[in-house]
Amino acid sequence: MPDPTALPATATAPEAAPAPAVGPAAAAVTTGRDAEVRPLGVEFAPTGDPAVDAALGRLEVLDGVPTEGHLPVYEDVHQRLGQTLAALDRP
């Protein structure tokens, strides 16, 4: 059965208009420096729970790391926070 959402072979997909650049990153994009790695400048207040603070502290390693390198850190933080939450259910 043909896909009802597919375009016919003779049709061309309309080109999407580029989204306008907004915010601090706009200057980098418009000057061609979008590949430059910039610090995130994200800070967090300690929670008082050592396990949570250690997990969130892992996010600090992301400053100066290209976006492609963020996923393993996010997965690690997610796993650590998940383990901390699961430990709350244990007696």
C-alpha cells in the first residue's frame, strides 16, 4: 500500500525557510563562527544530597566540549540520578 503522506515522484518538496537567528548565538552564526566552542556558563546550587550533587557536577565537564560530545555525559548524569531515585524506594 503506498504511503499517503509521500509526495508523488514528480512532485518536489517545498524548501523550508531558514529560521531567523535569535539570541547570543545569532552573532556567532552570522559571523561564521558557529563552530567555535563557547562555555555554557551554567551554574547550579548544591542540593545537599551528595549523590545528586556529584551527578549534577558532571555537567561542568561540558564547558568547552563540542555538542557532539555532550550525549555521553547527559546519559551518565541521567543514569546516576535514576539510581539515586531508585535508592529512595529501597528500605
